[in-house]
Amino acid sequence: MANELGKTEAELIKTRTEKLQKIEKLGVQAYPSESKKEYTNARAKEIYTELIASGQQIYVAGRITALRGHGKLVFADLEDESGKIQTVLKNDLLGKDFDLIPLLDLGDIVEVCGKIILTKSEEVSIEAKHIKLLTKSLRPLPQKHYGFSDEEERFRKRYLDFLTNPEIKEIFFQKAKFWNAVRKFMIDKGFLEVETPVLETTTGGADAEPFKTHLNTLDIDVYLRISMGELWQKRLLVGGFEKTFEIGRQFRNEGASREHLQDYTQMEFYWAYANYEDSMKLSQELYQYIAQEVFGTTKFKINGFDIDLAGEWKKIDYVKTIEDKLKIDVLTASDEELNKKIEELKLKTSKVLTRGRMIDTLWKSIRPNIAGPVFLINQPVEVSPLAKKCADNPKLVERYQAIIGGTELSNGYTELNDPIDQRDRFLEQSKLREQGDREAQMNDEDFVEALEYGMPPATGFGMSERVFAVLSNRPVRECVMFPLVRPKTKNLNSKS
């Protein structure tokens, strides 16, 4: 692919490699290990009046993003994480260092020492007395005006996406602020941050297909966790901890979409002596805190909806909402009637149509049209194997889901702490797995045994980085630094 001078990338790489050889002949290190950088570009520009008044020489460093001029006077733009600063490179000031200038290219990383000045156009600049090459770039950067035409290539070379699109890089400063806000909120509410196993012999805490691998040391198969340690955090409740939370990576071997990834960051908390009503209130407060701390507003435009997270959120009933929209009562309808309704609506389903999967499929056909923010409550027990049943209707459970902009952004419930009921539900899930439902939950007898020692009444809550993506009104994949992409070429050692 040719650049503005008509050279192909291969030709540019060859030219840069030749320049590298010339640099080395000058006795200059192309990749030294030390830098004296003391100011960011933004800081140098912020206090430029002080620096001009003092006349002191300062060190800045960054990547060359523009080169202008020729002969004995050259202007270079240096860019670091904080922004850009112009550098004035004069032959008479740089002396022998000026021999390096013709060998520099866009993308090279350099260190400059000099005084801050104002140019005739009033631009804050650094007048270089010394220049040092820190890294020679052997490949040309993509042109900012054109970028990547192929999205997969953009994700594969995300580092170039960050270099050429500062607004993409800014997402991740905001995302870090998001998780810091979540962590601060939970700690301020008295929750203890914990770490639970990533490798498990039995997965639990969600309906999802896990990734499986083999642990050589113990000669056993293990799985990457599919929840943020739900069954482990409940064991902590048995052990006397009363308020815990964890933020970490979890993994699900399922399809990717605007809202789904195979590995992503999740936060879950577990709270003893509280129920789903308590955690519903706390989660609403958490969302409103995040909105103000991270985005500076409670008002958002999400999936075409105008949404305000302020105030009390409405509650809607799971069964009644489906009945109102689809004219079917999922509690009393037979499996045949549920399947008929799915076929009538031409809904996409999983291969194994269990009753719980059919009910969930019907609900998910409605959800995209619900603006929110609302809490969805009173889910059927078939779709909630870990939630406590409602005392006044054992066909329903004490569970809630936050719906914002037509998508589910969190899940919480009063935790099931009856070991007999839990064992029965695990065994029912095991039957579904035997029938081919790879997302059904595994029977975890060790966890049931822990419940037999007594777990206090408790509530749990989970939310993922999907919350950040939705509030940012971006696909979740865009909000991951390095999303998984198919390799460009097959591994020669693979058995494919």
C-alpha cells in the first residue's frame, strides 16, 4: 500500500532500516534504556510562563507525529500520553546532534532537552539544545485521516488504533475511572474485597458453557470460572464474612455480540442478613453514583432511548410483562404451548429447548423495547436455579434484573441457603446437562455440604463491564483494549 510519496510499506521499511544502520554508524544507540523525561507535554504547556521566566532547561519525550521544515531549521511535534508539544530543532543550537535529524521519521520516539519559548505564532514550544533517539520506528504509522478499513485488523493492531485515534484511548481512562468508582463505592459501604479461584473443578453461579483445560500437576480437568466466585463468596458467608465483593475476569465459551464477550470483567457482591430488596436499593444507588462520578450526569442516550437514572426506578413483573406483550402465561402454559409461541414469533433458540430456556427466550424477545431504568422482578424458578423462592408463590423467586436501554445490566437475588432445595435444583440442572444442555449448571456437592453447616440469609448482585459500554453507548468489544480476534495465520503446530 503506497503512502503520499508513492512508496509501498515494504519500501518504507527498507528505507527506515537503512537509516537505522546509518544511526548506528554515527555511534548513536537506537534503543537506549534510559530517559531523563521529567515533564509531560501537558504539564510543560500548563506552566510555560514559569518555565520561560526561569529560563531552565527541561526534558520532555514522546513520539514524533509531524516533521516540518528543512535545512538548518526543522519543527517536530512530539506526542506523549498527555498530548502534543512542538519542538524547534536548530542546527546552531543542536550542533552534532543535528546530524540525527535527517535520519528521523514519523513514529520515532525521542527525548528533547531545551528551554520553553513562544514562537512568532504564540505556540508554546521547546527550543531543543539536545535531542536523543529513544526508539527507532521501523514501520510507518497508518495515516490518521484514513485509519483502518477492516475492523478486525483495527482490533488486531489496537496499539495503532490508540495512536491514531485519541478518542478511543480516552475510553480506557474513563473505564479505569468506572471500576475505581465501583470499588470505592463498595468499600465505603463496608464490603471487603476478596479474591476467589479462577480455575475450578466444578463451575457455578451462572448458566453458561465453560472453557475446559487440563491441569497436569493434579492430572485433572478444570474449568475457567463463569461467575465472579459466586459459590466461593457464599462459602465465605458460611465462614463468617458478612459483606464481600470481587472484581475480576470471568470466561464463557459462547458467542460474541454487541453486548457479549468470551472473557470480560465482572463485579459481584454478597451480603449477609439482607435480601433482594436491600440489594436492589443498593444497586440503584451504585448506578447513580457511577453515573455522576464517571460521566457527570444521570441522563444518557442509549440504543435510541433517552434515559435518566435519577430518582426511584420502577419495578415490572416478569410473568405479567410477558403476558401483556405476548398473550401467554409462562407459569401455567405447557411446554408445547411455550414452544408453539416461540415458533409463532420465529424466535431464535438454543438446540436444547428446556422449559427454562423457552421462558427465557420469550422474555428476551420483549426486553429490547423496554427503555428503563426498571427492575424486573418475580422471575420463574425455572430460570433461576440459585435464587430463593418467594414465600407467597414458590413458582417465583426473589430476583431482580436492572433493565436500561433495552438490555440487562445486572442481576441480583435473595440467595438460596436451604441445602435440600439447592441439592434438588442442582440435580435437576444435572439432568439438563445429560440431555445436552451445556449451559446448565453443574452439581456441586462440596457447596451443598457448606450450606449444610448453615449460611445466613443473604443477597447477591452481579454486573459486568457491559454497564460501562452501555452507558458509553458503545459496543462492549469497543470498550475492551484487546478483544479476541481470529489469528491472521494458522499456527503451524496446530492439528487442524
